[in-house]
Amino acid sequence: MGWFSSKSEKPDPVSRTSRQKCWEHRDVYFACLDQAKVMKPGDEGDACAASKASYEANCAKSWIDYFNQRRVLAEQQEGILTQAQVQARAAR
């Protein structure tokens, strides 16, 4: 690998600006998923293709995997907490 590499630059997760850029693109993509009423990233078909492409171009793969899993887990946790609250009210 030389000084004048033609290889495209990948996001640098250490850089503050790269992280901020990733988060912004993630938020746009997740907002599109919310609008399409899709919980699991990747299940939206062509609905959010442009925002998904920019999300994947601006975030490291490991971050994408983490954010996508976290989104699904957060929704599952919300459902469990709601169910627990209903059960607590019923027990009173």
C-alpha cells in the first residue's frame, strides 16, 4: 500500500467527525425505518435504500452491527417493560 492509494477511504471510528457523521446517517436511516414502520434494519426492502446506503458508507461495519442489534433489543425491552407495568397494576 503506497502513499497514493486509490482505495476508497473507510470511516475512521476514532475520529470525532467520523463518529458524528455516522450517528447522523444512522439517525436518518432509523427515522426512515420508523416512518416505514419497520423495526429490524434490513427488512424494509427498497423503502429506505438511499438512507441505508449512506449509513453503510459512513459507519464502520462493527458499528452498524451494534446499532442494528441495539435497535431491535430496545424495542423488545420496551415491550417487556410495558408488560411488567401492566402486570404490576393488575397485582395492586
